[in-house]
Amino acid sequence: MPDDLDDRLLAQAREGNRPALEQLLERHQAQIYRFGLQMCRDPEDAKDVLQETLLALARGVRTFRGASSLSTWLYTVARSYCLKKRRRRKDAPAEGARTDLESAAAIEDSARRPDEALAERQTREALAHAIAALEPKYREVLLLRDVEGLTAPEVATVVGASVQAVKSRLHRARLSVRERVAPLLGVPPGPAVRAPGCADVPALFSRYLEDELNPEICARMERHLATCADCRGACDSLKRTLALCRASAPAVPVPAQVQASVRVALRQFLSQNP
């Protein structure tokens, strides 16, 4: 998340301006809650992650000097709390439980035709389940890069890995999610045997998005796509899957009761630490 306003609020919060600190915390709560929800797979754990992360910011705001962006720092803290939660419980929701992300995906848009609303709901639910099915180390890089919009180097800072390791996990996560979502995007399954000259276009396209292909490989891929409908469809399904990931970012508001609980904890902390 931005930017100049964050910088101004940070400067004011360091000087002890409590309204500025509260506004700063409010600006970042939705992204942290969404990340915690998708990593922990449990709404109660996500609430705890949000509360502890915002309390960490409240405690450390006067010493935060911006070696990384505020969002990167917050995701790093939130991830550490998610890891603690994961060690304490199995990395899956209780039987029959739904996260707020899956519930949001199930809401129909009354302005759309019933068949369109149903198709979109099914696709978004499939996306949520596909992301949830990833191993945590793959899920976190996809969430941070393709849902939250961090750069690959920023993701590397958050997860404590090299940029190359992040990109490798990201490509694998993207292909896994695409495979699950593609049938609902109207993309027919590819041929059992690849035609001569066919490359793994989705994998190449994922690498292209991360600036890992040289111009010669890019040109060769473009020439192949111009003549191969199967590969064009596969590439298009990855594009559309990633667009869905980006579109899902604002879809999970922090529930009112969670906001209220977090607000009480923060104000109690701030009253004890003026």
C-alpha cells in the first residue's frame, strides 16, 4: 500500500500524534487481515495475526526508519505470527469451515444475469480453493506477489529467501492455480502429447512477467503463439487467472466485530503507552 500519505502519517506518529497512528493502522488493516486469513485458513487466527501485527506497529512506530517499505515490514511481521499459528495447529480449517475469502467469493452480483453470476461465483470459489490448496511456502509468495502486489524483491525480504527462490516458487504456484481454474475459464484441456515445437507456454509466460526471458526467447514464443491455438489458450488462461488474483485483493473487508476487537486492544495499549 502507498506512499506519501503513509510517510506523513509515520512522521506524525513518531512525534506522538495518536490520531495519525490510528489512521495509519486503519489504512493497513484490510491487507493484513486478508493475508492472515489466506495464510492461516482460520478467521480467529487471522484476527489474532491482525491484532498482533498492528500492536507491533504501534510499539515500534517511533523506531521504524524505513529500511524497507511499511507494507513489506508489516507483511514480514504478519508472516511471523502466521508461522507461529501454523506450528500450533494443523494448516487447514476445521471440517466444513469457510474463510471470509470463500464466503465473499460466493456472493452473487444481483446486477448480473443469473447464469453470469453463477459462472463468476464458481470461478472465484475455485480460485480461493486453488490458492488454499497450495503448500504454505508456495501460497505465501503467490499471495504477496499476485494478490497483494509486492515486487519479487519485496516478497524475498518478507519470506527471507533469495529473489530467485521466490520466483521459482511463484512460477510453480501460478501453474498449479491455473490448472485448477482453467476449466471454469472455458479453456479446453491441452493435448495429451505436445506437438513438436510446443513449449510449456504458461511456465514461459510466468517467467516473462518476472523479466526472466531474453528477447530471443520472447520472440520465439510470440511466433509460436501466433500459430498454436492450444498454447494460446493455455497462455490466456494464466493471464486471466492472474487477473482474478489481482481482482480478489479488495474483496475481503475486515468484519466489524474484528475491527471492534482490534480497536479495543490498540486503545488499551495506547492508553498504557502514551
